[in-house]
Amino acid sequence: MSNHYHDENDLKLLRDMSKLAPTEFTAWVNLDRIVAREDGNIPRKYRELIAIAVAHTTQCVYCIEVHTKAAKKAGATKEEVAEAVLLAAALRAGAAAAHGTLAMKFYDQA
């Protein structure tokens, strides 16, 4: 069963983007590389687990795939990946509840 929105072949189109907007593409690539840094204060495994959690909050299926595979390669367990996902879910739920206060405020202002 294929996912209409997630086709790994789409990532090949990044090459086109790199030619169409080379300066911006290079800036993005350099920013993206900070996840894979080996010399940072946060070890690579934890950088990838953070990236998994963020990918779940941004809902980027490509990022979820790339960072889950990288986390496993960096030594993360399946249990750690599951925890990272559920931590992201908790923060998303918390944000929805916190933003719910805006709905209460706007309701009272109407």
C-alpha cells in the first residue's frame, strides 16, 4: 500500500531545487547538517531523537523516516524512539490546550 504523500523518489527533486535556488538551498543544507554534527555538546543519538520528536510536531514524513533511521544507526533503541514520539504528542496536546485559552479569551471578547 503506497502513501500518496510519501514517495522517497520525491526527494530526488531536491536536486532541481538546488539548481533553481542555489544560495537558499546551500543555506538550508548547512542548517540541516547541524543534526548530524558529531562534535556538538548533545550526542548524535540524542540529536536524532530530538529531530524525531520535532519531525512529529511538524508532521514531515520524510524527516520522520530519515531521522528514525539515523537514530537507529546512532544507537537509539525502538523504545527511545517511541518515547520521543510520545513526548512530541504530549507537547502538541499541551500546546493545543494552552492555545485553547485564546479561544476562551476571544469568546469573551465577542
